Amino acid sequence: MSDLYFYMMNLLQGTYTLRILQAFFDLIIKIAPYLVVSIFIEVGLLQIVNKRSIFFNIKNKFVIIIVGSLMGMVSPLPTYAAIPIGLSLIPLGLPIGAVMAFIISSPLINPSVFFLTITQLGEQIALARVAAAFFISVGGGFISEVLLKRFILPPQIGGRPKNQRPFWYEFWRSVLFFGKYFTISIFISAVIKALLSPQFITQILGQHIQRSLLIAIALGVPFYSCGGAAIPFVEVLNDMGMNKGAVLAFFIAGPATKLETMYVFKSLMGIKTFIFYLVLTLVGAYLSGLIFLFLT
């Protein structure tokens, strides 16, 4: 086996294939431990959420919208679960603004994604993701409370899962699910690292702030798979010269332009609410990137 290994290494010496493989395994070794911990956090939180019913008894709409935003930010629920669960609370009297704040913030950040971001990209970008998610979702909640009441109908589906499988079963399923997306993301990242020069990345994503933000937002459409899996891809671009504002813009725009998110939003909330959500997050991504660059 060792002879075969050295033979393959000599055969690939100096090739792009070897550079891609080396970058791929370097990224795997660097990120894998943090991925396992983040999945452990996410599955644990999801088990807690599914076991408990959370009810609000707050009269002040300003407060309840903020609470809805914060609940979305700590929720481990994926978008396809967050939307029906949020909608199921409307008939119980929860303001539409609070439901929208929850739905908007939920895919933008959660504890496991925050953990991966802070360990791989640093405290500054991790906290910027939290701040951007909070202000965009709270702003979206207030706008929804004023403008969207006539557009959001009582939900036809929703609620919490009735049957809960054991923790380690869910943990293994999550490892397989996220591992697939992380492997694809890390492979793409390794190809970029091996084939593109830092000078090229700096030119298109580091300079010319307005252009770099728009490019970063556009990259979210094909390259954003799920919150944590996008981190290796962005980490490589960041190391090669992508500016911090573009990094933040990518992380905000990506969740809104996922096919899964767009399909669920349009199906359950209607085209008008879907367009509102899309415009809010894309404009929010651009402004968040500008403000972050200005403040740093």
C-alpha cells in the first residue's frame, strides 16, 4: 500500500491534481473536528426544541418582534421546518411581524453555524453575522407588521414533529447529510485554492467595494448549500483576498437564494411575501457588507 502511495505521489508530482488533493485533505483535517462539534450542538438543540412547546405572552409588539428574531437565531431548525412552525403560531395570536422575524433570522445564523464561523473565520465576522441577522430580521418583522398582514394567510400545514428519534440516530443522520455538503464545498474550495491566484481573488472580491459585494451576493446562488457547508468555500476566498464586507454579504444573501428556501417560501407564503423576503435579504446583504467595511 505504501509503495502504491509513493508511486501515485511521484506520478502526480507537479500537477494541478496533486495540488487539489493536498488542499482538499488539508481543509478536511482542519475543519472536520469543528464540524462534528457543531453537528452535536445542532442536534442537541433540535431535540430540546422538539421536546418543549414555547409560548409567548407579551403584549408589546416591539418586544415580541425582537424575541421572535432572537428565537430564530438560536433555533437549529432548517428553513423548511422554521416556516411552517412559524406560520402555525399565527392562529394562536402571535403577531405576523414576530413570525416573520423568526422566519427571516432562522436560516441566517444558529449556534452551530456561529461556532463554525468563529473557529474558521474569526470573531469579527461571526459577530457581524449575528448583528446583520438581528437587524435584518427585526427590520423585516416591523415592515411585515405594517405591510404584509393582507398577504399572509392562515397556514394549511405546520406544527412540531410528533415522533422524535434517539439523539445518536439523529446525530449520525446529520453527519451523513452535512458531510455530503461539506465534502462538495471543500472540494470546490480546494479547486479554487489550487487553480486561482490570490491576486485574481483580490482583484474581483477585494477591491472595488460595490462590485465585490454584488459578485459575492451572486456567488451565493450557485455556491451556498447550507450555513456551515459554505464556510470552507468562503474561508479559502477570504484567505486569498476577499474583503470582509463581501464575506458577510455572501453569508446573508446565500440563505435567501437557496432553491429549497425559495421553493418553501413561495409555496407556503405566496409570491408577494416571497418577493418581499428576497428583496429584504438581498438589500440587507449589500448594506450589511457596506456598513461592515465602513466600521472595520
